[in-house]
Amino acid sequence: MSNIELVIFDCDGVLVDSEIIGIHIEAELLHSAGCSISIEELTERFSGMSWRGILLSLEKETGRPLLDRLLNKTESLLDTRLPEEVQAVAGVREVLEGIVYPFCICSNTKLSRVEAMLDRVNLRRFFGDRIFSAKDLGEGRSKPKPDVFLVGAERMGGAPSRTIVVEDSVHGVRGAHSAGMTVLGFTGGSHTYPGHAQRLREAGAHLTFSHMREFPGILARLVAEGGRNASA
């Protein structure tokens, strides 16, 4: 890639270390409904998937009516706990201060919650209105669908083939890869598990990294490698 036109960040697990909080809330609710699932299994199988998608999948497996019982119970818990407990991912502020390319957020999380989390960790000032939520696109358009990435790229004026995406989940990687973008898998969140990097690569990540301090060097290397390929 000799000319990067856009960098897209996922929010949960990439900018803010929120995935682990949400996973604990979801596990507690599932346990209360008689569906016991470990934090590890919930993380490995469903990280990055919408709560609705998780419930539908587990309904099919268990035969329990989870969707109607639990679908709306996460909202108030997440809206209360995430803005109070979430922390910024280590090193992300320095990345945002130094990045020289246009950038935005593409998330499965609703816009108001993304903004509340970014406010909590003083990162919202970097993005302004450049935050795109799959929730605003309508039912059935969340990751792993590519829709939110394509909308973000269109609004930002970046060609998908010249867009870099930073994602921490298999579903997010698949969505960005399907959009024709170069995906970097991030494994620096508290929800990272053994085999996380390998699963991201299998889903389509170009490479993986575990700390945000690596990110500027990775971008520089991608540009250099793309330039050499273009001139070959």
C-alpha cells in the first residue's frame, strides 16, 4: 500500500478497554437465565458480535428463550457501567496525537455509548463527528457485515483498497476484509485470550500487534512495502 487514504479504528477493545466489562455483564445475564457460559468461551466465540446475535446463536444451541428475556437488559447496565469503569487502551492517545492520515471510528456499538466512553477517557476530541455506528444503518447490518466500514470510507472519502482498519475481533476483521480493506488485528485489550492473534489472522488480518506503540511503525512499513511493490 503506497498511499494510505484512511485509517479506521474499531472502538471497543481498540481505543477503549471496554470489551472485558461488556463480556462480564453478558456472562452474568446469561447465567441468570440458566445459560452458563464461561468468560473465556464468550470471549473466544462471540467477541465483536452484537448482543442480539449472541442470544440468537445461544437460543439455537440451548433451546432456551433468551432473546425476549435478555435483549434489553444489557442496555441500562452497559450505559451505566461503561462510562464509569472504562479506561483508554495503553498508548492510544499518543497514536491519535501523531497520526498523519485521516481517521475515523466504525463500531457496532450505538453512537451515544461510544461518545460516552470516549468522553470518559478524553479521546472524543480526536474524532468529532467522524464516528460511524452500525446501529444507525438498520437491522442486520452489523459486523461481520462490511456495511459500516463501507459507509465510513464513503463519508470520509477513502477508497477501501487504500484504507487500513484496526480491529480486535474476528467478526470485525471479517467485515473489514470483506469490504476490501487491509486489516490489522489488535490483541492488546484485557479480553485477549490464547490463540487470539491466530484467529484474527485466520479471519483475514494482514498482521497482528499487541501494543499501540507498534502502530506508527506498522503504518510506515506498509507504505514503504507498497511503494516498493508499486515501483517493481
